[in-house]
Amino acid sequence: MKQFVHELKGMMKLPKLDSFGKMLCVQPHPDDADISMGATIAKLSQKGIRIYYVTVTDGSAGTRDESLVGKRLAEIRKREQEKAAEILGVHELLWLEFEDLGDYSIEQVREKLIQIIRKIEPEIVFTVDPFAPYEVHPDHLKCGMSTAQAVSLYRLPKLVPGTTNHNVAAIGFFNTAFPNTFYPIEQEHLNKKFQAISQHRSQFDETSLQTLFFYLTEKSRAYSPMEGQLVEPFKVLPPMALHVVSEAYML
Ligand SMILES: [Zn+2]
């Protein structure tokens, strides 16, 4: 079995993150990509890779303060994400504005994402891992699944009339339990990521920010295959692994 998985890996040619010109990051809420791959985004943007964010929901449910729930919070979070994106060097922000914790479907999001993939033509699409064993947040599950389906099916006119000759070479998952890619980052990229996360003031007070920074720093050390190196872990797969290939979680 080990040999078979090894051969499959060779056949699938897992791509390198810096080898792309355009990257699309699809996140459930404003802040998710900054938290889970902000340092990688800062580094790739420095290297000249063009980075687009798609935020699926409006973030309007992310508070315990009832007077803020809804449009008021959505506006605040949009501004926070804009500031954070500027720090990381994200080139463009796209908003799908589905209601945070709302009654929208995977199919509705998938349709929008197929249109965006055909228009922007990214070589790699990142999203949250919908297969993470203990993830329960409905927006995260729907975001990850609709993105994975869009990356698998974006050429088919049945889902959105028309087609494309563009080739998406890879999908990357963050918040994954099955990482196969450990992207090396420097302290300066981690610092930028923390600066970006700090913009999401509606989500974090000073104490929770410090706890999050501690967790993320330790995580970037712990996942590194090399002592002293910092990384962000991802699951990167070619789109063909998203259908029928039951060994994909091992690749
Ligand atoms: Zn989220």
C-alpha cells in the first residue's frame, strides 16, 4: 500500500506553491484566510504572485452583541478585511455576501465560484478543508465543499452555461488534518500575519489575540519538518484527486 501511495503521488505531481502566477483564496468569513495562511500569502505576494480573496459570507453573525448582528457588523468586518488584505498584499477582494450562518446552499456558492474561476483563471485555489474530522461550523463546511466542487466541475456547462480552456492545476486546503505541504515562512511573514489578524478587532480582544498568536507561533514550529524553521501546513492536491481517488487523504 505504501508503495502504491508513493507511486500515486508521483503520478499526480503535487505542485509547488510558488510556481503559480495567480491564486484564489476562498474563505467562509472575513479573517479565516488571514489566520490560517496569512504568512504564506504575505510571502507569495512579495514574490509577485497575484492573490484574490473571495469571502463567501458577510460575517454578520460573528458577535455575541445582539445590537451588532446583521448589516452593522457586516460593514465593520468588510473594513477590517480590507485593512488586513492591504497588509498582506492581497490584490483584490471579492464578496459573495451570503448571510453568515444563513440558509444558503453549497450549490448556490458553487455556481458563483465557477463563474469567478472562469473569469479570473487562477492556477491554484485555496479554501478551508471541509474534510477536517471535527470541523462543525456550517459556513466552513459549505465553503470548503462548494469550493472543492467548483474546482472539480468548473468546466461543465450543465452547472453554469459555457465552459473554459483554463486549467486549474491545484487545490489547497487550510485548517487541514491531512497536511502534505509545509510552506516555509520567515518571522517577518508571521509578523505581517499577526498585524493583519489584529485588524479584525470585532473578533478579538487583546487577550484572545495574544492566545491566538501563541497558538499560531507554536503551530508553525510544530509542523515544520526542520528544527528552527517556521511553516504553514496545507493539503495540496491536483483537482483530479477530488473525485473517485479514495487514497487522496493519504497523498
Ligand atoms: Zn470562519
